[in-house]
Amino acid sequence: MTGPDMAGDWQSAIDRAQKHSPFLRLALERRPELGEMLKKGQGDEALAVAKASGEGAEDTGLALRRERLSLALVLGVGDLAGAFPLARIMKELSAFADRALDSAMLAAVRHRVPDGDTTGFIGLALGKQGAGELNYSSDIDPILLFDPDTLPRRERDEPGEAAQRYARHLVELLSTRTGDGYVLRVDLRLRPASEVSPLALSFNGAISHYESSALAWERAAFIRSRAAAGDIAAGQRFLDDIRPFVWRKSLDFTAIEEIRRLTARIRSAYDGPREPRPGFDIKRGRGGIREIEFYAQTHQLIYGGRMPALRCKGTREALDALAAAQIIKPDDAQLLGESYDRLRTIEHRFQMVDDRQTHEVPANADAIDNVAHLDGLPDGAALLDELGRICGAVAQVYDDLLGEDDGADGATTVNVPQAFEDKFRARVEHWRGTIRALRSGEARKAFAAMQPDLLQALADAPEPARALARWETFLSRLPSAINLFRLFEERPGLLDRVLRILTRAQPLADELARRPELLDALIDASALDLPGEVNALAARMARSEESDYEARLDRLRQVVGEERFALGVQLIECRHDPLDIAEGLCRVAEAAVATGADSAIREFQAAHGVIPDSELVILGLGRLGGGALTHASDLDIVFLFTGDIGLESDGPRPLSTALYYNRLATRVTAALTVPTAEGALYEIDTRLRPEGKQGPLAVGFEAFAKYQHESAWTWEHMALARARPIYGSDGARDALAGIVRDVLTAPRDAAKLRDDVLTMRAGVVKAKPPQGPLDVKLLRGGLMDSEFLIHYLQLRERIALEPALEKALRTLADAGLLPASHVDDHLALTRFLVAERLFAPDGSEPLESTRAVMAKACGHETYPQLVASLYESRRNIAAQWRAHFGDELEIE
């Protein structure tokens, strides 16, 4: 409740309104009771009375006209008084437009169907109404849709005919000027193909248009769309259906080119003054309102498909979100936001003089002075000076976005050896004639813009010739490249990073060539941060805008691909310890298993129901169980289930327990392995299950425990030492962990255990020789020897039963079973393995350009120091092997 002490200079506002605004002066005469309330500073009370001013009117049109005049008076004076902020004024005007459109739609239907309602008749608000930013004397730009199956109509009316009648009636009701004024001007030209299409379109016809033939400006228009009137629920369903049209999954830098062309057309069509002076349009002119809106919307179109937080409808809200996401500079967001507010306020001053929808500075000095005085400025010169400063600053920021430089030739100086430049330019000519991604004129133009940066970056690479060859291979595999070229133009530092990827990590280079949209992930501010916790990752993987099963699996693959790629880039950039990268890869995999299992189970239960008091549990083994994966790791898992074996599921197609969980395990495996449109996910290895390939895919807890205690081989118990439940309820996980612990702590014959370990290791040596001179996993004294030794001591001593090997090692060292240095030796080899799987996956010597990066990633200054360290670690591990097994290892 407000009173006389409400903030704002109400008397001054009323005096200025009466002296400088004929429209407000007339409104004060017609609604004197509102004027009296405003003089007392009772703004909120006056606003409530204004909203109720149409009550009791004999028809909808009269009621809305009375409310509109009353609202215009209260909001206008409250604006001049400084009591109502701009955001509130725009919100109130937009809310009235929603109410008016909804009332007019209902009145139009009931004019022909007295007991009808607006089911199947939708009013979508676009533009400023959609954003909640309607101006003082604005028209509205709705799109009217109808559902032929549910639209109320007379029996003899066809749905399309009835919808057109309703549309014409509501436009007339709102727009016709009477002695009580008008309600709102209605502009329906934002509908698809407005020159030839009916005023109201069917759902299916509109969807077909947006899916197949919509123009760039229509995407921008729908950024600010919302279901505002009529059948709101149906309108929201329609907007959900066309979301992929507005918000594209990958970064869309073609939006800059589209906006550049649209801006050029607008500026060409605008024949008013270029700088603020009489006749200057503060909406369409250079540095005006529209350019601020376009600036925000362009960035939203580029990034909003990947970043839902940017899908704001309001201009200031969008600018703030873009700054928070570090996509635009905070200073630019503040400048544009404050400029937008002030230009909208001045726009309101222009319009409240005579209630005209105008955006132009008045044509003569007296009229400009009048607007300035209405605003509280000393004269028109002060107003023009302020507009000049605002629009000049806005135009500079907007021109920077479009790449306009006021006449500069745009030449970029490069400093490269002439021989390499000649070779580069010869290859470019070859590319123009042979590479698919450079066929279109737009792609060639975009490539030309970033070509100097590419030349310099290639010349600066450690091996320029190899970098050029890798770039050519990458370019030749791209189905389209215009977005990528625009991305490089927008973010020059990204090109250097891409060349590092191409020249140092072939697995990432191959993945990037197949899915160039992976670079999108590197735009986010957190691109070089390690992944979050498993639950947060799983929530992100499950957050699909589409509910069908295939879309959920696509989303899962998209997020996993982005995270794995980003972790690879972090390794290339030496951003984190390879051990932390390995743990990050494991968290991503564990989240993927949970998300894929949840999706598969949901689909499976729809057909087969559930088995009471029973659930699927997944056991991770190997590197997954130990919590540290490489980029080349498979996922070793075992499927288990709880509950009684003799039950049956309760769904439409019931299954017995064993069949149920074996089929479900197959479904989960497919969810995690089968390639979709977003590519493949993981290789799943289930050979560590009881009986291996000959056994069922899923077994119950009781059968698993019985097998492990009575039939499992020593190597299976060694594998179990790195087992960790990764999916299932807390209770089921705890129960399974207890089974594993019981197996691992069972008494053993130490001599037999020793013989088994030596026999198994000899078999591996014979069956799987090292792949290369740096295969630190299989070389003697390498990781496999260290792991066999750790598991031997765990099983013999029944201690250090931690799935994470570094934790187990520390416990064994504390017990005096291994020297503390063994921890360092094992982790040194593990670091190298993580890096090697990315940089030199075949175990061979890495490329010259990669060696320094591998050394740095592993904590050494030079590559020779790294190699010497690896050799020393293997010697130390071999010494421990000899001490515990009496077996001499040959260290090459």
C-alpha cells in the first residue's frame, strides 16, 4: 500500500503532463478521480482503480478502451514522477495487452458461438509484448493459430473459415477508434507468409512452415515468443514443438551473417538522419533500440541452443545472462542495458505527447523542446546531446559485433617465411576446388576472413608442414564449415587450440573432424575445468528437451562426447594432472552408466513392469572400478540383481526374474554402446561376470556370491579387488560391497596364490606382448606387474582392499609390505599411460611436437627426463617383483 510519502515528484509530473502532453491532459480531464489520487502520491491505488475501470461496461470493446485510457494516465504520470520504474511500466502495458487480446479472442468466438470458449484458438505474443517490454503507444504483433479439431464453431462453418472470422472480429474490436479511443493496434504481419496466408493459421500449417521454409528474422522473433492469450496450454505445446527451429543444438555463427544482412537492409531502407537530430528514429536509426535488441538476440541465437540460461525474453535480462556466461563483456552489457532503458524512456516521452506510435525525434525545435521539458530536461539541445552520446556508443559496440570498421581495409599483417606462405596459398587454391566445405560463397567468404590468422597459426606450429597436412585432412572431412570459420573469426585464440589438437592428439583430431560441434563446448567459461560430481553430471546428461528414448540417448552421447573431448583438451593444455583427468573421465563414465541405465529401465518397465522388491545393480571393475580411466578405456561391468529368483514382473508382457534382468542388461548395454545420430559412446566388457562368456549376462546376488566363493579363479578375485558398485540403491550397493569384501577377505593358500599369479602373468606375457617401446602397461616392470603385485598382497594379507589402487598402495606401504616410493613409481607410470593413450595410443614414440607436452603433463621439464624417470620407475617395480616373487624381470 502506498501513500503520500510514496517516492516520486507527483505534482511536478502532473504539471508537466498538463503542459506538454495533450493526451495526458485530456485523460486527466476524463478521469479526474485518478488525477486526485495521483496528486496525493497514491500510485498503486490509482493503478488498481485503473485496472477495474472497465468493469460494468456493456461490451468488451468499451470495457477495454476505458481500462486502456485509465492505465495510460496512471502509468504515464507515474513514469514522469519517477515512481514507476521502466520495467514495471513495460510489464503493466504488456499484461494489459495479454488481457485485451484474450478478452477480444473470447468475444470474437462468442459473437458466433454464444456458449463457446477459446479452446483451440491461440494468441502467441511476439516482439515487445512477448518480452514483456511493450511501449507506451505500441501496437502488438501476435500470431493467431487454431486447432481444427477443437476450435468452437457453428456446425456449418469450416474450421479455417471460422478462425478467419474470429481473427477479423478481434482485430476490429481492438483497433477501431471510437469516441472512447482504441484498445491496441494489431499487426499480424509476423505470421508466416503474411502476404498470402490467412490471418489465423492451423497448427500443422504453421509447424510445417517453421520446419521447412522459415526465414532468419523469424527465428529472432521467436526468441521473445510466448503463449499469451486464448488456449495457453495448446500455445505452449506449439512453442515446444518449434523449439528446435529457434534454438539449434550447435553454435550457430551464421546468425551473425544473417543479422549483418538484415541490418544492412534496415539501414538501407531507413532514409532518416544518421545521427540524432530532427527526424532521427531512435528505434531504427544507427545505435538505436533495435540494434541493442539485435545485439542481444544475435548472441542468443548463436549460443542459446546449447545454453538454456540464455533463452531470456527480455532485452536487459538477456544482456545480463550473456555477460554472466562471459559471452559478452560486462561493460558492454552495462552500457547497452542502460542505453536501452534510457532510449525506451525517451521513446515513451515521444509517444505520450499525443498517444502516437512514433519513434522519431520531432521535426522542429519547439516540438523537441516540448518533449525535453516533458522529460524534465532544460531544452531540446540537451535531449539531442544525450541521444548523440547514447547512440554513438551503442553503434560502436554493434558495429564491432558485425565486423564493421568504418572504412578500414581489414588487412591483417602476417610474419611467416615466404616459402611456407607460398605453400599455404597453393594449398588454399587446391582446397577451393576440391573440398566440399568450401563450395558455397558464404563459406569461402568466412574462410577468407580467418585465413590470415590460420596462416600465422600454422607457421607458428612446432612442425608447420605437419600442421598444414593435419589441417587439410580435418578440413576435408567437414560436411560444412561456415559456422566453424565464424567461430574462429569470433574467437581467434581458439584456432591455435584447434591446431594443437590436430597436431598432438590424433584421437581428438579424428573425433573433431567427425563432430566439429565439439568445439562448442570450449566456448563455455568452464571448458577447462574438471567435470563435477557424478550426480551433477548425470543430471546434465538426463536434461533433454525432448522426452522420447532416442532423444535421451542422443543427449547422453552429446554430453559424454563434450566432456571427454574437453578433458582431452585439458590434457593437451597441461591444465590438470593426468591423474585428475583420469578421475574426471571415470566420473563422466559413471554418470553415463547411471543415465543410460535409468533411460533403458524406464523404457523396459513400460513393456514388462517391475519385479517386486528387486532391482538392477551394476558392478564396475578394472579402471572403472578403480576410479581412473584413460581416453581408450573400455568399461568393465557386471550386471547383478537383488531379490528372489522365482518371481515374475507385473507388466503387460511379464517375464521371469532371470529372463527379465538378462534382457534388461542387454537393453542397458545397448543404451551405452549402440551408435546414434550423436555417435558412439563406450565399449562395454562384461567378460568378468561369473562363467565369463558362457555365463548369463546378469546374475542374482546369491548366485554371484556362491560362484565367487566356490568356483572363481584367482584372476577373478584379483579383478574383484578393484570392484565397486556404481549403480543401484544405496542399500543394494552396500550389500554387494559386503559380498565382495567377504570374498576378498576369505583365507587363502599363500603358496598357491603366488603360483597362480606367476602363471597368469607369464600367460599374459606370451599372449599380449608390449605394443611399443613405451607401452608402460605391458612392459616388464610396468603397470601390469605393479597391479599383479598389489592384488597379490591384498589377497594374501587381506588388507588394503580399496578399489582405487593409489589408496591401496598407501595402505600396503604403511603396513611395510611395499616401500613408500612404490606409490610414486606406480603413479608416474599411470600419469604417462593417461597421456600416452591420447598422444601415442599405439605405445610408440610420440611425435616430436608432442614430446614436450607429454613431459610437461607428467611433471618433467624435458622429454628425455620423462623417459629416464619411466625407466627408473620400472626398475624399482621390478625390484619389488623380485623381492616378493623371487623372479628376475628383464628391463629393456
